[in-house]
Amino acid sequence: MKRYTIFVITENFIGILNRITIIFTRRGINIDALTASESRLQGIHRITIEVTVNEDTVIQLVNQIEKIIDVIKAFYHEDTAVVYQELALYKIPVSRLDSGLEKIIREHNAKIIAAEPDFIVLELTGHKEKTQELLEILKGYGLLEFARSGRVAVAKRMLTIDSFVK
């Protein structure tokens, strides 16, 4: 099994995300991460889905997604064919902030984006493995809260939404 990024170009209609995710549910496939956002074109949205399956399954998923009315185009890429990042936020008690933790923050290129009397919030952008590594370390520092975005990705090959939208 491999990790794939599925891109779905769609018109912005209510319920489209549900119709897409139900395809995964019916097949018993877990979505590892999902992000949805507007594109640079008015009324056109882009959905990015990260999934770990075999290639035959990802091909079937993409073909089934493309059958949905309001889906303009769906396609998939292996990790090596996309540029991707995730954003992670970590809330840590101020009482645990010491020189050791400050060194860890620097070594991982994390940023302190909020400082409150009782806690600080760190931000780290990177691949899931990088954000997961820091998560495991910060658990030892009384981690209060953790949130990670889904994958945000673009294909490495020259590809624009314009080529799919008429």
C-alpha cells in the first residue's frame, strides 16, 4: 500500500463533499487527511484527499469520484509527484518552558505564535512525519492541545485548473 494524494476539482455546491466522502465510506477506506478550499477561479473549489491504498483502489476511487455530477475532474499522484505541507499547532503550559524546550523548538524550526499567561502555542509547518515527531517529544512537556491540518498540495507537473474548466 502507498500514500496517494487525490485532487478533486469541483463546482461549489452544497453536499458535494459528502457525496465524495461517502465513496470512501462505502468501500471501508479511511481518509488520512482532507482539505477543501476555493481555487483561484470563481465558483470552483479544490478538494485534496490523502489516502493509503493500493494503486488499483486509488484508480477506482478517482473513476467513481469523476462520475459525481458537479465534479469537474479528479486525479491522483504518489507522494513523489506532489509538493505538500501540513500545519500543526501545539499548546504547551508556560510552566514547562525551559532551556531544553526552547532548544527543541529551535531545532524543529517551530515558531511561538501565541503567548498567554498559562500557555504558549507553537506552529510547525512540514510533512506529517516532521509534525508527528515534534508531537511525540512535546507529550513529555505536558502538551495541552494539538491540532494538525490536512495536506495542502500542488502537483509537480505543470497543471492548472483552467485546463479542466470550460
